[in-house]
Amino acid sequence: MSGGIPVDESCISAFLELKSRRDINTVIYRLSDNLETVIPDFEGNLTHDELLEALPADESRYVVYDLLFATADGARQEKVVLISWCPAGTKAEETIAHSSGYSTLRNLLDTVQVCAQATDLSDVEYEALVSRAS
């Protein structure tokens, strides 16, 4: 891996846990305090509203979320979404590191089906994610 911010091994474990078990639908990652490594921040089961509440207003996060929705014809769908959360209040140096970490995560979490970049809560509203996933 060249030039990207390294991802702690526990991030991959958390992702595999989400994929293999039904009781976890959300994994949130963050940059370490020195902005040099992606580390897990939260693993658990969140409603979509709880996910929105968990996103800080002035710090970046990466979110892997198991999105459940119905298609126009009523079929149940499930897609794993990788969200890059980098709100407007994020410091410039963190924004640069975040972008690099996002690229690394995208490459490592190769079974993610939908990628979304978000700078505002409207970017991660349920309908916005469903429209990207459909």
C-alpha cells in the first residue's frame, strides 16, 4: 500500500464481524489522535437516526453501515455502504489525512457495495443512501 494512511488490523476484523453477524449493522472508524492510522471508534447496532446522531459536527469519521431498504417493486435489499464523513468544520490537516484513509479503507473493504462521501447530514439521510444504493 503506497502513500495511504494505514488502517489498524482491528478495523478489518470489525468489518468482517459486521458482514458475518446480524447483531451488528454499524462500524464507525476515526483517525487516531496523531492522524496517522485509521482505528475503530464504535461497533454496534444503530437505527438510522442514531447513526446520524453519532456523527460529530466538526470531526471526520468513516462509517460502514448495513443499509436495509425496499426497491420500487417492494423487494427487500441489503447493501453495505461505506460513508466518508468529513463535515465543513473539520480542520484542514484532518481533511487531507481523512481523504487518504478513505482511499485505503475503500481498497481494503473490497466487498463494500456503495460508497458515499458526506459533508452534511443531508448527504447521509436514509433516502439519500437508498437512492445511491438502488
